[in-house]
Amino acid sequence: MSEIRIQALEEKTAELLKTTDELSDVVARQEREIAVLTHRVQMLMQREGERDSQGGGGIMLGDERPPHY
């Protein structure tokens, strides 16, 4: 192979390695964000389950009287 062709291949390889590293960082950040969001959703679901078991926080329908009447 010619020197120019080898240099072009080395440059492309370097670009691909840089892109791979950047994408790896993005995936790692997204994994951390997903873990945090999953934890928050679990907490909210648990909190809502506790609220339902206590009987509070129901949805008021149009024909129901408010509790202060």
C-alpha cells in the first residue's frame, strides 16, 4: 500500500476510536440517568400505593359532593 493510503486509514481509525469513546461516555451517562429515574419512579409508585392503602387521594367525580359538605 502507498504511504498516503496508510495515512488515510490511520486517520479514519483514529476518528472511529474517538467517536466510539464519545458514544461510550454518552451510554454511561444515560445508564446513570436511567438508574436515577427508575429509582424515582419506584419511590413514586410506592408512595402512591401507600396513599391508596390509606384511603386518601381519591379522584373526585363530577356528581360527588366535596368532603367539606
